[in-house]
Amino acid sequence: MMYQLVVILKGINEVALMALLGQGALFVLAGSKRDTNIIYSMLKTVTSPIMKLTRMIAPRFVVDQHIGFLALFLLLLLEAILIVLKIRLYLAAIAG
């Protein structure tokens, strides 16, 4: 049961991570026309809860331009934690 929860959380985290990376790539590639890009708007909609959560937990001295990088770091950190947890749960399951 716990293993399934970790796999589900890892999947959700991966979707959020890919959406954030896609949004970042379009930010660079589309330039100033990114606001009219429909794909960028969809990715921005997907990543907006992540950005809001990151802004809430970030200290005040972190400027808004860096929130995306901080969100990426937090998602990568969460991914690493979930990978380690998944491996531990799997090894515990096959050992016992």
C-alpha cells in the first residue's frame, strides 16, 4: 500500500517536473511572444500551484524572478527523496 502511494506521488511529481521544464524551455524559445503561445499558457496553468507554493515557503529575500528555479530545485529534491523511498520500500518487500 505504501509502495503504491510513493509510486503515485512520484508520477505526479514527474508530471509537474516535465511541465515546469517545458514551460522553462518555451520561456527561452518563444521570447516575448510566450504570452500568446497556447502551449505556454497551458503549462503555466499546470505549474501555477507549484509556483504559488514555492512563493509561500520561500523567504522574502528571494525575488520573484528566481521562484521558477527554486521550484525546479524543490521538485528535483522531492524526486530524489521519492526515488530513495521507492527503492527502500521495494527492497523491504523482497527481503521480507
